[in-house]
Amino acid sequence: MLDYKLLQASAEVIRHGSFEKAARELGLTQSAVSQRVKLLEERLGQPVIIRAKPIAATAAGQRLLAHYQSVRLLERELQEELPDIQSDGGFGQVSLAINADSLATWFVDVPKHLFEELGLLVHLRVDDESLNHEALQDGTVLGAVSMRPNPIQGCRVRPLGLMRYVMVVSPEFNERYFANGVTAESLRACPAVNFSEHDELQNQFLKQYFGLNPGEFPAHMVPSSQGFVTVAEQGIAYAVVEQHQAEEGLRAGRLIRPCDYEIDRPLYWHHKTIQSRLLDQVNEIVISQARRFLPKITS
């Protein structure tokens, strides 16, 4: 039988990647958290945490974290059905993985619905949509936005819709760099803006339409979806952004589209296959918000 106080301490260390942050979350001393993790490892006869920088979970730790999150969700559901059961806190919580562009657009009201309708605190892990399935595999989240159409082991997948991306620049930037049109040559001579060094969207757009590979064009690095729009409006880069994020700037004339090329990225919702009415409600809220805003995936 697992001691859930020990499991909780270990799960929070893994989730935060830090003993110090886990201690603050639990209202304990760092020494007490460390002792609980150590005791759990002794009882299991194997490590659950790789003590490095950053801290990471072992394979056993990943499985325990996934188990802990599932149990917490089921406990929350049981407390609603049997209100005399004592709760150790006023709210439940759910951890989800989301890409930055979704967080800035269709997902923006999801935490509000999850809190107001289900009483859940939302812990978001923000990463590229091509990588979020990894958070499901390592047990740190119960649901994730991903570009993968096929479910990973222990999960179900459902379509969310298409995110459409367009290139935008300021009128001044367009006049300076694209007076003769957007070409591979002109793109090599002016800066883009990348979300990270692994900006697959930007790379796909420039490769598909202009034959450019990563490293063949200069780029700022701004890990913020709204920052993309701001940098483009400031006239210091061209940006490939989700179309809804560009609408206000386009209407106001602060941005223009220097070319008509677009790129669509299909998004899918992956979630754990836990028999939980509460998780079903979480999934329905996420999916309904996506389908209000995103075009359907047609193929």
C-alpha cells in the first residue's frame, strides 16, 4: 500500500522540478519533502527522482506521478458525490499541456470554465504542440494539445480543429525589405522572429514556400505568441502568426500581409483513459472551446 503523503511529496518535486518549490506548494520544509521522497524510494527499493539540474523523474517516478494525478482527480469526484468526506483543500487541480498559440487564442477561457464549473485549479505546461505528447507519456499532465493524430499508449485522441497561420509585417518593414515581393533572397536579408530554436512552424512555412532551411535566415527569438505580433508591429521582423492574433493589427493598419501564403496545423486533444466523470467534463470543456473557434479538420 502506497503512503500518499510520500507520493504527494515526490509528485510535487517532479512536477515543479525542484524540492524548494515543492516544499512551498505543500507548506513543508525542504528537509521534510526530501525525507518523504527518500522514504518512498526506500520502500519501493528504487529511485523515483533523478537528482540533477533540472530534477527529472525516473521511469518509476513517471508512473507514480501519473497514478497520483489520476487518484487526485478521482478523489475530487468522490468528494462531490459524497460531500461528508473530508477534503484537504478547497479545490481540485488538473494539469494540462498546451501550446502558446492556443493559450493566446481559443484556449484562453478554458481555465475560467474549469474553475467556475468544476472547481479545478489549472496547472498549465506550455510547450510546442509537436512536443506536448511527451508530457502525457511522462505522467506530468492528464491532457495535452498535440499535432499527432494517433493516440499514445493509455490515451484517447480527439480532433480539435485547424490553426491557420499567415505572415505579417509592418507597412514600413514591407516597404524596406519586400518592395519587390517576398522571395527567398529577400527573406535571407531580413529578420524573422522565432519562438525558440526549435520553431517547427516557422521552419515549415519557410521551407514549404521558399525552400529555406533553418539557419539560412536571421531571426530574433521571442518565446511569446503575443510577442510575435508586437515585434512585427514594431517593424523589426516578419512573423508567421495565428490568424486571429493578427486580426486587430491588420484592421488597424499596423500590420499587412506581404504574401498570400497560409499554413494550417491540425490540433488534437490527447487525454488519459481514466474512468472519471470529472475528467470527461474537463475534456468536453476543452473540446467545445476549440470547436467554437477553430475550423474543422477535413482530412
